Amino acid sequence: MMLRVYPIGLRFSGANFDPLPCWHCGAQHVALNLGNAAPDLPVQLHFALFEDSGGYVLKPKEMRGEAEMWPPQRKVLQRVTVELLSLHGLPQRGEARP
């Protein structure tokens, strides 16, 4: 099964979205705009990852079905409690954010 990722069709900008989360989830095709005059970071990542590999990078064995389970089970679960001490410096309701 092939997984292809495209940007939302309602976009007017030619800027690329971040392809790394898609690649980390195992997507084989991520649509990028390679026609920009100056290559942005997603295009640079594309060339850095795929240029010397012939366009293909083998997925980890856990994602190829050779391991028992994906995602792997966590051995230790941790619970963290966060107590907010102060919220000063936040904009007031209706105030413009910097």
C-alpha cells in the first residue's frame, strides 16, 4: 500500500509544508513544490534525504511488518503533573499579540 500526502487544496501560497512528520509516519510520496526560486527548508530536506539514495530510503523493520508490533509497546509509562504558578505576560482578552 502506498501512502501519498498532498497539501490542502484551498492553499494560495506556494510555500511547502513540513514533510518530516509525514516521512516519519511512513508516507512514500509527499508532494513538494520544487519550482520555487530559492529552495526552502522542506526542499533542502528532500534533497538531503533522497539525493544519494536513488530516491528510496528503506523503512525501519518495525514499519515493514518484520517486527511483532508497530508502534512498539512502551516498557515504562510515566505520569507527569504540571502545576501552573504564573501566567503573567500573556496578552489580555482582545489585545493584539506580538
